[in-house]
Amino acid sequence: MRVAGLVVGVGLALSACTGPPDAEPSPSGEPTSAAPAPGPSSSPPGPAKPERPDAMKRKDAKGAAAAAEYYLSLYSYTKATGDTEEWNTMSHRACSFCKTVSERAKEIKANGESFTGGKLATEVLDEYVRDDLTGIFPLDIQITQAAYTTRSSSGKVIDESKRATDIRRIEMGRQDGAWVVVTVAPVPGAES
């Protein structure tokens, strides 16, 4: 599955920083040393967090589709920034794709790596009837991933991919009154 980077296979732990301990005051009452003023960042700021669409408030297939597209819009944001909170909140515990993306984002952040590009553009192709037994809304979504690059802390390219398009079956469910992604997988019977 070449689209492993794309969606199935195609940042995280927030780090706190502390400044130097307070310096002893001089006789004039001024500190004897001051922390250096922050300089320009050596790495560009990450992408802005996508906004939740109002349609996600719906509890029907349209709401499921809006939630799936929003979730996929979080992909590059999550990997670039290391902010996995929203991604994990919308991930069902059974979703292996969801878990894999979250874990990789945590590795990128922990290792001081960077992820650039990779934004996903989506188009819902089919909305299926809700499964009465499971409550799941299956959707077939065409996903186009922009080219991306993952670099080590020293700037060496670790992974990269050109723009790619694939179709995935996304299964959306409701948990505690909110949408969650249960599965992201190849469309049954379709070639990847």
C-alpha cells in the first residue's frame, strides 16, 4: 500500500521549558544576569489547526462525512505540530490507522524531527446507510495527499513522498455523543 504515508499507513508530546534559575539581585536591586531574549526560531511555525465544521453537529450521514473530512484535515497538523489531543479524541480504540499516526507523530516530536507538507484534500464519494447493528456510518473518501518530507533534527531527509491519491473506506461511529473514527482501510474489492 503506497498510500501508507497517505492515510493508512496515509508532532506530539508537548514539551515544557524552563528558564534559568533567578539570579541573585545586585546591590542596586537589578538582577546580575538576565535570560537572553528569545531569538528567531530556527524552525518555521507549524500549520494552523483546522476548524471544526458546523455540519459535525449532525448525527446523520452528512455529519459523519463532515467529521471524517475534519479528522483527515488534522493529519498534517498533528504530524507537524505534535499536538495529538484532537486526533486522539476522535480516534476509536479499535482504529489501528489512528493509533499509528498518533504514535508516529509522537516519535517525530520526541526525536526533534520535522514533518512538512502532507496536507490531505478529501472528497466524499459515497455515503452508505448506517449499520443498525453497529451504528457505524461507512464512507468512501478520495484522499489526495500533498508531497511531504520528514527530516531528522540535523536536517537529513528521513522520509518523503510525492503527491498521491487513493480511495479509503472510513467508518464513523458515535461515542459519548461525539464522532469517532472506527476504521480507515482500503475499499473492499478495490485495488490500492
